[in-house]
Amino acid sequence: MFRKPQQRMELLTPHFRVIFPVGEEVIALRSAEILEYQYDMIQLLVGGSLHRFPVVVNNQNDVSNGFVTPINFRTEIEIPPIHGLSMNPRTGGWMETVAPHELVHALHFSNIPRYSIPQVISWFSPDLARSLHSIAPFGMIEGIAVYHESNIIYGESGRGNYPFFTNRVLAANAVEKTWSLAQHLQPTRFNRPLDRHYSGGYSFISWLQWYYGPETTRTSIETFVRYPFMGYGFALRQATGVSTQRLFEQYSETLAETILKHKESVNVSNQPAYRTFLGNIRGMEARNPVWLDDEHLLIALPGQFSMRQGFYKLNIHSQTLESVLETGQVRDYALWMENDHLYYARFHAHPWVSNTATMDIHQFGLSSKNDIRLTRNSRARAPFMIHGELNGLLNVSDTSQWVRFISEDEMDIVLDVYPDHIVRVLPRPHNDDEVAIILNRNGVQGLWLIRLEDLDEILNQNPTIAFRNGSILDMSWSQDGYRLYFSADASKTMNIYQFDVAGEKVFQITNSLFNAFNPAERADGGKLAFISQEGEQQLPAVMKREDFLMRELQPVEWQLELLDRMERPRLGSHFAHLSEHWEMRPYRTGLRWLRPRTIVPLANPADGFINQRFGASIWGTDVLSQHSYSLDISFSNGHLWSDFFYTNTTFYPGYTLELFSRPLTTANGLLLERGGGLFFPFRWITNANVRQSWITFRPGLKYRSIRLDLNTVDPDIRDQFRSDWISDTSIAGFLAYYHRIQQNIRDIQPNSGTIFFTQAEQTLRTDRFVKRNGLRAGVIQYVSPWLSANHGLRFSAEVLTQSRARLFGTSGLVYEGFEENVLAGLNNAGSLKARYVLPLAYIDNGWISVPLFFERVYMAFQANSVFNLNADDLLQSSRTVFGIELRTDLRFYNLPVNLGFVVGFEPTRNSWNVIGSGSTVQ
């Protein structure tokens, strides 16, 4: 992993070691205060303990995330916040949400009970011992983290108190076919919602905590990790005394009652009529409809099951979709339309720095089809125009600023509300001097209608519209500027509301059963478009004006004095007086990374002249994974054997050093092989939109010497063999270009794109009679004959040529439908392949007590012609096999496994071959 060079500091607290870039001292202190404040509460929930636990925060990536890894145990948090609807605004800022969530994972993974298998493993590798937690269902791991996140501020914080999140579980289970327990707790790759194990896991875990007591999850965690291979069902039974089947029956009864009460509270009989669209498209998830004319909506589609993400035009009469622009988007999907131009923001990946992408604003001409990047590395999103000038919201630390762009790389700050957060800004139509602003102020997310000349006073003003028990999430103006529409979760459901600006009245427009958001009024005011949660889908919907609910809200519901609530102490702030005594110092990698993180015993069976070997595998790395090494060391036949790798990524492209001394068995005796290599792994991203393009280049220098161990040769014939070392020095390299590779959610292989690759090695100096050299090269082309059904077709051609002293094997050129490697031993060979794949079923179900989860079943047809390029007649020497495969992807203890049967038929030899096939690589 290559990180952008930065000067870093570290903050030492009683339990943590916060590593951060210079300039982010405030966020580092606030993160540490939150973590220390939350530590004791989370420890009671999941157990475990931490000392000098590394917390790496970085400010380079706008595609924000946070994670904990048990291998090289640490947490990493991107400072820029996640934008859009996914997180509950009432928690407060991004750090108040992400830091406690990741701390749950860290303490969870650190809980290693005494007198257990993981405790024994921890003597050799604490990282491996902690990683045993990750074979539990991920919904249990994420569910308990969301559970705590939802109790930081009782009844307010976290996704468990956020209807956008919780109502997806209710909507998905308010149908005849409900989720199984495994579907609650196991991730899905091919069904909506893709984060189902977060919402389903939280739903089950929160019920478990409420029904069986607050110790239940901790007890099940400790039981599971004490007996990890007994499965999570065994751990649940030990914690509750009830079988998994009965537990799920009890939970299902409670969930059904919750759904019934929810429907009663919504009063479905008072639901206005509306029409949804695209419900026939599996997994439809739409965002931000915009009226193009009376019959057409522009909608944004994230990644779909069988459609590329981008902007589409929806005809509401014919219900047909037309692709307008294939592109990725920032996850708030905030758009601006003006003069036949669409303004939006998307991510741009750094060409070579890992996990680093920045937001930039684009302008797309609906008629011209020209897509122009207006800003460069600006980190800006949510574009809008005021007085003909481009404005947007800029990522700054963990909040947003309102900026005005002077040029593509120059801007002025219009409004900064740090440490609070600007969510959206929209100028009022026909009056650019008045704007509507959604701000999140310490967990209160309200709407301010304010004149530009009064912006400096916004923090001293109460919101124009705000709710005590909910947040305002998005908004849009009517074309005449008299009505402001917004969505809010003031009740247990997200609904659309209308603000009559002149009359200063708020009306509820929808009475959604689950969620309604992203409102947009048609130009003539006759219809309202929005997005509606329908089962597992989020569909575009249209409501006529005469069907508006128009329930007027009383001022006491939306005109509240909330300034005191906005100024309440922030999470962890009462630790500020303690943080004055915490040490802050420059971060240094030092030499501690040389201490092994893992030491695992090795035992290799005897093989020919090689006796049984015993030894150890050692691995180590630093916190930022910029220095890493591995060493396998063993002893046999009176020799010490070793394989050593060291990788350095402190600069671009970094390098990998390999040193080895290993045995090779031959027909004549034991061969001693020693040498090493130095490699430089270049990777350059040329396009990181919907279709990905990148270059990989790995040149290197290799040294190798061999000698026969005469002790393994019969004394009578030793004189026939050389006793000195034979050495080779060579240069080697691998080069590949991946051109516009694209794969939808349910595709089995990419549906478009081309790969060109070549690998070569050339001897520079040798003690042999002949030099060793070799070259392999090929091309792979992906197409989709039937994209909407996720069918895929791959063509590939590859050639290999090398010296008689071979460098490369030929097995990769030969399809497994052959009875054997029919190119074995050749130094010049070629291969043509075609592979057609089509899905048969998406099972997406399994069990918890038996840790099996089946994902999908698919079929593949394959043809492979191979050629002996040494032959005088290529066609006569060629061989062709046709294959048919039936395969399934499944997970066993979260380990991905691909199993299948392969039937191969070689017509020229009338030969059939039937084999079973399995792999842990999908």
C-alpha cells in the first residue's frame, strides 16, 4: 500500500496511539477524546482490552470509510465524512459516528478468553488469534457495533434510530418471503440492500440484547472465540439457553409485531395515491429525480444488478429507460440543472497513491453530450450556481465549507461553520440573494432560509425549520420559488414536506409506509416526483398535486428554539481537560516493526531427496504497512533453508526484495538453489470512473545459482556431476494494461474491457552453456451478449516462447477439461480460449449453526485450442477441447469457495473427462 508522503504526528492517550497528518491536530484530539470517553462503555458491551492501540486517521480520501483489521491490528479512519443518506445526522459529526463504531470492533477482536484455542494461538501470533473473530457471521460483528452506535445518545444517535436504515428491514420483511436468520447476518453481494448485514444484524442483535439481557452478546462473543469451530449457533445457545431455530422464531414474532405496529402508526388508510416506476427491474435503487419535461425524469442510478451506473432518462408513460451519461457520482447525488447543462460531482482516483480519491465537479451538456471537468482536485461536491458563478461544498477536515469557484483550481470561502457541517445549499429561484441551507449543528440538522448579506449571522439564528425528533435530509425548490420541498424523518418514517414561503406554513405531502425522499416538483406544479422505499427497492415515484396529503403542521412542531441544544457539550468534550496532559510528538516508524507479529511453526513432508523439514514462518510490518517482511526458515538434509521477502512502500513505486536458499529435488539428487531478486511494482490508474483503466508494470533483477548436493548422489557416480555453483543473472518484467474494465453487481466476469499482458525474462550472464530466456504475451477481451441477464463472453489468446531451459510453465494455457496438461514440457506453445458464462440462480441463503452460505449457481461453456509452436504443421498438432461447467459460489466460515463439475470433450480423440473442481478464489 503506497501512501502519499506526509509529515505525521502521534497522540498518546491511556489506551490509544492516534497517528495523524500535521495540520489535523484538532481532529486527532477530538477523536482521542471520543475514544477514551467511549472505552469503558464499549468494554462492558464486548469485553477485550487495548494498550497503545494504533488509530490511523488520514485526510487524503474523499471516498470515506473506517475499518479495523485484526492482521496488523489497528483501525484506520478517513477524516472526510460520508455524504448522503447512509448515516444518522442526529449522532452529530462524522467522528462521533465512526470512532465509537470502530472501537467496538477493536475491543471485540481483542477479546481473547483464557484457556481457549485463540489464547494458545496468541502465544505465536496475536493477530491470528484475533482474526478468528472474523469467521463469525459479519452481521453479528457489524450488528453489535451499530447497536452501540445507536445508544451513544439514547433514542437519537446511530443508525438504529434512523428510519432510512431501520425501515429497510421492515420493508423487506413486510412481504410473504422474509429474510432468514442467515440473511440477516450474512453479507450479500448480489441482492439489495448490499449492506444488509448492517441493518439485519443490528435488528437481530438489538432484539437479542433487549430480550435476553445486556450480557448476551458479550457472552456469545466469548463463547464463539473460545470454541470457534463450533459455529455461531452454538455460541448463541450457550448465551441464551435456546436453540438457534427457536431464537429466530421468537425474533420473527417480535419483528412481525413491530411491522404491524409500524403500519398502524403510519395509518395506511390515509396514504395518498402515487405511482411507482421500474419495479420490474430487480434491485432497482434510484436517486434524485429531476423533471426534464412533462413526461421525462432524469434519475441517478448507483451500481445496479445489470445496469451501469450513471444518469438515465425515464419516460413515465412508457416506463422506458434511456442512458444519458455513464458515470460515477458522489453519494449525495446532488445535482444542478441550468440551461441544458447538468452539474454533478464524482470521484477521481489518484494515479498511483492507494485508497486516495478526490471529488470534482463536472458539467454535462444534455444536448451536446460533452462532459467537462470544471474543477481539479478541488474536493468539492453539491454544485449550484449563484449570479452565474459556480459554487459548491468543499471537504475540509471532517466538515464542509461553502465555496465559490473563481477558476478550476481557485476558490473563495463563502461560509464556514466549523465544527458544524453544511449538507446542502440551494439558491431561491428568481432571487439568488436568498438561499436555503441545510446545516448539521451538533446533531441538529435543520433548514435555514437566509439572505446572503446575513450569512455571517447564521450560527446565531434558530433554524427556519427544524424538528426535535428528526432531521431535514434533502430539499428542492419549486420553479417559481414559492414552495420549498424537503424530506424529513420527524416521525418513524421519512416523508416529503412542503414549506409555503410566503405563508410561512409547513405541510406534510406524503404519508409513506416506509420512506419517501428526494422530492422534485414539475415545472407547472402539477406533479411531484420522489423516491419511495418499496420492499427491498427504492423506486422513482410520482404523485399528482390533487393527491397531496396537505396536512398542515402546527408551528410548535417545526418552529423550535434549538440553539441551546446545538450548543450542548459534544461527545467526549468533558475529556478535554485530560487531553492537555496527553503527549503529542512526531511520528517515527522506528525499528519496532522488526519485531515479528507472527511466528508459526512449519512442517514440510519429505519429498524425493528432501527429508522432512521443520521450521517457522515469521511475518512483521509497521503500523502504516510501509515496511513489511516475511521469512520462512527450515532445516533438513544438514542445510538451513529460507525464503525472505521485504517490501518497502515509503516512496513510489516502492520495491520488493527477495532472498532465498531452498531445496529442489531432481531425478539425480538434491539441488541447492540460492539467490534473490529486486522488483519495482508500478501501478498507474488512467481512468477510475464506471469503466476502469490502469497499467501494471513490475520490472526486476534476479540472481540465481544452483548446485547439486553430492551427499545425495551415489559415491560411484559423483565424478559425473559438477560440484561448483552454476549462476544466472537476469532481468525480468511483467506488463499489463487493463482497458475500460466494467462489471455489474451480478456479473460473473467483466462485461466489457480488454487486457493486454506480457511477461519476459532475459539472462544477462550465466555459467551455463546456453542462456535462459522467455516471453509470454496475450490479450483478453470481455463482451456481454446479453447484459441485462448478466451473460458474459470472454475471448483470449496467449503465446509462450522460451529457451530449452524453461522459465515458464504451460499449465495456464490448458483448460482443465483436458485429461492432462497436453503442452507439458514444451518451450513454444499457444492457446486460444473462449468462455461463455450465465447465471442460473442467486440462492443467497444458508445457515448459522452450520456455517454454510450459498450465494449463486452459474453455468459456463468453454472452448480451448492449444498449439505446439515447435511443430511444422500447427493445425495437425493442435488439440481442442469443449467444456461445460456447473459451478456454485458459497462461503464456509466466511471463506469464499467455488465448487463445480467440469465435463470436457475432445472430439478428435472422442475423449470425455469429468472432474470436480474447487477453489477458495472467486
